[in-house]
Amino acid sequence: EKRAIACGYSPVFRLTAVPVRMSFDVPEPSAPEYVPYSTRRITIEIEDGRGVWSWLGNFMWVVFGGLQSAIVWLIAGLLCCITIVGIPCAHQCFKLSGLSLFPFGQSIVYEPAEPCTFLGNVIWLPMGILIALVHVFWAFLYTCTIIGIPFAVQHIKLAQLALWPFGAEITPLVFHARSETIEPFMA
């Protein structure tokens, strides 16, 4: 698990059974050791965020321009791979290509920022602002048609990733966490 995080891959993608439910008890820090104490149960549920409507939306997205956008990002990534310095940018282009091909049912999850990640985002920012403005423009146009609002939401998602791509992971998984306090049974 630690090796996967150190390599830059999120352990989220290693989950195979969906939905997954994990629970564990955490003792309250203020409870004395010698008395029965209350515990806090934390439940984390992980489920696949894609459904039939996501697949239908992705099909319509690909037909109405998603395929062309993904091909452009793929070509940009290949051009960035020409130089060794451009390889990290190429990885971000490939990430944008994948999201621009199938954006429905996908979530963007940001991992804690590291100095290299932050520096990469700062270097990417001037180009990212231009790309994000294009996506915001298309989102505005789709919003004007009312029926295109789901496409507008996907363009806003693409604008978010285009603005700050380093340290972002694209995942179809949705996380729900809840916490409850369990009081001890006193007889």
C-alpha cells in the first residue's frame, strides 16, 4: 500500500469488490482507561459512481465531440513526450484525454500536495488558465440550451482538471464516510 502511494498510484484503483464497506472503532480520547468508554464507529462506503445514465451520457459525449477532444489531448501528450522534460506534462495530457473521452460518472480526487506537485501545477498554470477558459466558455453555451446542462457540468469538471492537473486522480468511485458514537452498556 505504501509502495503504491510512493509511486504516485492511488490505492483506490486496487479495490475490486464494489460496493465496499469498512467499519472500525476508535476510542474517545477523553475516556479513562479503567472505565467502559464510548467508542466512535467510522464507516466508509465505497461504491462505483457509474450507472446506466453515465454510460448513456458518455456515449452522447463521444458522439458530440468527446472523441475529437480526447484525440487532441492524446496528440498533445505524444508531442510532450518528445523531450524528457515534457514527460510529466504528457502524463497530465493523457489524464485529460481519458477524462475528456468518458467524463460522466468520473470524479476528480486531489491527493495531498507535495512540493513537486505544487511546482508542476504552478508551471502548468498559464496554459491551464487558457484551457479552463475554453471549457468555461463551452459550459456557458451548453447551459444556455438548458438541455445541455449535463454537458456543461462535465465541461466545468474538465476546466477544474485543466487548471490544476498535477496531484489529481480520476476515479469512478464515490466515497461516503459517516461517524457515530457508541455508548457502553452499563448494567
